Amino acid sequence: MKKALIPIVLGLFAESVLAAPMAGEMAAQSCAACHGTQGKLSAESYPELAAMPKQQFIQAMSDFKSGKRASTLMSRVVEGFTAEEIAEMADYFAAQKLD
């Protein structure tokens, strides 16, 4: 009986691991309203975040946070994220492919 349960338990564990969102994906959802789902929005007012190099994303967020780059909206949005969350979002957006 115990041997029969092992494949089931392992299968459930593997499914939950495979279905787990990429680190940063949850935080990145807060960007979707302006930058599109997965950072894919073709609009002049809002740059696409999908496929943006990690360091470029981190620098932009850092500049908004410090006030070096002025933006009424982004300077408020970035206040809610830690450096670790910003790096995770950068990884997430860098991994997205442009269609």
C-alpha cells in the first residue's frame, strides 16, 4: 500500500513545483495595467517590459525610487518593492519573449 502511494505523492509534488510561478511573476502582475500582460504592450506612452535586459530594468526602477528619473506614478509604485523583488521582476521580464 505504501509503495503504491509514493508515485501519487511524487506526482502531486512535481505538479505543484512545475505549476509554481516564476519568482517575480506575482509582483510583475502589478505592472500589467500600464505595461500589458507579461510586459507586452505596444503603446508609445508605456515601454514594453518584456525582454528588457535585467540591468536596464533594475536601473530604471532604482532611478524612479531615488528621484533621478521623474515620474509621478512610477516613483510611487516602486516604493512598494524591495531590491530583491525588483531583481526578481527584472528576471521575469527578461525571460519574456516578444512575439
